[in-house]
Amino acid sequence: MDITSPFSKSQLIPQEEKLEIRKKRGQLFIGIPKEDFKIEKRICLTPESVNMLVKAGHKVLIEAGAGTQASYDDKKYSEAGATITHDKEKVFSCPIILKVEPPTVDEIKLMKPKTYLFSALQLKTQKKEYFEALEKKKITAMCYEFIKDRYGAYPFLHAISEIAGIASIQIASDYMCSMNGGKGLLFGNITGVPPTEVVIIGAGLVGEAAVRTALALGVNVKVFDNNIHKLKRLQKSLPTQIFTSTIQERVLIKALMRCDVAIGAIKGCNRSPIVVSEEMVQRMKPGSVIIDVCIDNGGCFETSEVTTHENPVITKYGVIHYGVPNITAKYSKTASLAISNIISPYLLDLTENGSIDDAISYDNTIRSGIYMYKGILVNEAIAKWFNLNFKDLNLIFL
């Protein structure tokens, strides 16, 4: 009996197989310019992180004085293997630019075409011209806030959120002082004195850090969030029970009318939702304080405005508003350490198997942080906000 095979005789012979050739590790040439110290005092890499990169075969060029406000002098960076220069244009001519604050349009003009930019974005502070300038230079821009790790978490936001949450309570405490126009209340559980009342809108990372700090100071805390899972997780992680509620207008208004401090810490998918209206702010007590931590994503108080470290507060309806977007820059060394711990391993992984473009093509964690690829806007939320055209990054690599 003949058995007919579906394969020909030649097909049954072992065939040659094409295997992917593992690419050699690439080299990074990183430029770190000096930030505008009036706005930003942090730096992306500590001397220890620079030393790691240099030992891995990469080059780092730092503008003189870039780390001064974070308590890192030029000598420390030089000893770590970095090259120090007073020439700003030389730094901006590097293939890779590392900044904390997003660059200005004038700084983008100093960059060479097809530069790779790593920085925060702070969407609320940007204008359409910023993205047009990146497009003109065909810049590939990666935003720290958008970067995801392999577990779907946002490591940069996690670290900065912890600092921002703790800082929000400390800053609120400062502005409660009589000398700063506040009500003259002390954060602390003083015998015979009613404790200070704090309302925190948002039970995420910023909210949790703020709650823990407030409770440690003996403050009465009320937390609002529409995510029941977050509220349950927060309750379980705290050493004591606190007031929690979904965001119901009547309940929130009542809490705001009684509170001394209100902290906005709720983040939307791309823009923070307006939770507290102007009318609700008008009903708050005179001398009370609003700290809108999510102001860089639009803010969740309708009356919030972007302010600076030089002029951090405005007063509306007798209520003090703090709206500094880069709140963690106030604690520059702590924030710099946190940023460096995240960015340096990320940079080391970028060229492990070739160039940055190779990494972008196959690594979704790296791709997650990109909002501009070679001058093409690839973030839909930004495109809608500024009425710009965009293209899905995944389609570019098909």
C-alpha cells in the first residue's frame, strides 16, 4: 500500500533557517543643560548615575553649574566621568538631551535635527508652538510622565507622586501661618484644641502620601475619590480609619466649607477633571488653603492657576491657591535622587541591543513614553488638546 506524503522529497530535507543577529550595544552621547533655576532646581542624573553610564561606555556632557541647586557641584560630576562645559550650545548639540523641565522654544532651536529629547512635559504649561518647534527639528521626544514599566505602572509618576503628596501637606502647613496670610492654625494634635481639617481629593499615590503625612501631624482627614477600589486600598493600608467618600457634590461642598486645607490630587487619563467649581471655592472659609498638586495636568479646582516658585500663590475669594506645577523642585536633591534612580536604568537598557530606534521598535515600555517621533506627533490626547494631527506610533513600525 502506497502512502502519499503531502510534502515533496526536497521539502523533507532539512532547510536553512534565518536567525536574528543580535545587535551590538550602542553608545549614548548625553547632554545635560543647566535648568532655569527660577523655575527648576532638579537635575536628571546624580554623579553616581553618571558614573554608571560612563562605565557602560556612554558619554555625558554637562553644562557647568547644572547640579548646583541640587547640591551637586561640577567637581563631583567630573570625578564621576562627565565632561563639564560652559558652552550651552555645545550641550544642546548632543544627540540626546536630558532635562527635567521641558525645553523652551528657544532651547529647541539650539538642538540639532533628529535629536532625542528626554524631559517632563507638564502639558498644562505648554503651547502649540512647542510641538510645532519639535516637529520642525524632527525631534523624538520622550516624556517621563508617560513611561510605563513592564508591570504597567508609571515609575516616574510613582516616585514624584510620593514626594508631591508629602510636600503638599508641608506647604499647606506653611501657608496656614498668620505671616503667610493663613488662618494661623498649626498642624498638630494639641490638647484641648480642635485639630486642623484637611480635605484630599484623590486616593491615588499623591493622595495616599498626603494622607499619611497629615495623619502623622495629627490632622483630621477626609478623602474623596470616585474609585471605590482606591478608597478601599487606602483604608486597608492606613493604621487608622479615616473618612472616605465618593465625589458627591453635597457631601464635598459640606467638607470644603468646614476644612482649612483642600488638596487636589486626582488624575484623569490625560487631563485632571474639574471637581471643585468656582462656586464651591467661594463657599470655603477665608484664609483656607488650596494646594492643586495636579495643576500640571490641568488642575481639579476651577479657580486654580499655574504659578511659579518665585510667586507660588494667588488669592481668590479669600482662599489661598498654590498652583506650582513642578512642586517637587522645592525639594531638589530628594527629587533628583528619585528621578535619577528611574532614568539611569532606563538609559542603560535603551541601547542594550542596538540603537535607540531599535529599542523603540520592539520595546513597548520604551515606546510608552514617546509623544513625538522624528517630528511626528504620536499622542492622541495631545493632538486633541492642541488641535494637531497625529499618527499612531504602532502603525509607524508595522
